[in-house]
Amino acid sequence: MYFRHKIIHHIPGRMRLYVPVLKYTDDQESICELFQSIKGIQNVRIEPKIGAMIIDYDSIHMCPDRLIRNIGLFFHQNADDFRMLQNQSATTRKDLLKSMVTGVLLLIAFIRKTKNPMPDLFDYLVVISTSFTVLTHGENKISHPDVLTGIVSMASLGSRKILQVSLLTWIVNLIEVMSEIRNGSADPKFVF
């Protein structure tokens, strides 16, 4: 069973949604900041007790369909994953949140690449975000698979394809964090 969001009320420039997964997270501030960083979204307020999200947006720069797609991408999670997340340590939840934020930034960077192939400040910030996400995860940072993937892919792909290197590294990081969540431990030995 998936927890789906639904629109409770919508007028151009303001949308109120029912997003049940908001009842299972205690990091509403980061979710608000993430959505507010999207061009066209002006303000986000979350009411976790009732699972509601109120979004004020600029109807000139953001169409309602695109807004719903962004919300759907972010909140499309299995209900069991969120219940399982409640039983995890605060460190594991933070690792997952950092990884999800980095994933969204990578998605935005790749979408922007279709318009401008030259790297810019945002691309470098995404690489820094990926590096931070990977290097702050776990205890034995050097032998973690995500760090090793970053080193090997940088050597094989080269520095000109830094976003691809970041994407590969992020994918391994996400797999590693999800493995920790499924196994219920804070820092298990990751085996491929």
C-alpha cells in the first residue's frame, strides 16, 4: 500500500495537500527548505499532526501540474518504509535525509544540463553536497562503498564528467543507507 498525496484545496498560487507520510517524519523544517529552494515556490508550511502541506507558489513560474509532480517524486514512498524509519537512530534518519536532498539536487542539475552543458556554480554545489553526504555517512569513511565508488568512477570517467561521478556515488550511498535501514543497524558491513 502506498501513501498517496491528494489535493485538499487549490487556488492559483496556493495549494493545500494531504500528505500522510508527513505524520511519520520529524524533520519538517528540512522538507520545507527543500521545496522552497525550487524556483516558483514561495512558502511551504507543514502541519504534521494532520498530514497537511500548504504551498504558496508563483503561478507565473510554477504550474500546478509541475508542483504536483515534484511532490509526487519526493513523497512516493512505501508506508512500511516510513514506519521502519521511525525505529531507526537519528543518525540513520539524517543520513537518509541528506541522501534524498542530494538526490533531488542531482536531478535538478541533470535537468539543467539539457539547457546549458557548461558547468556552473550550481553544478559545483551539487558535487559538494554529494561529497558531504558521502563523507559524513558511517564511521569508517574510507572503506565505505560509496567513497570507493567515487574514487574509482572519478579515475575512470575523469573530472569533466563530475556530475556522472556524483550520480554514481550518490546511488551507492542511497543503496547503503537503505540497506542499513532494512537491516535495522546503524553501520553494518555492506556486502555487494
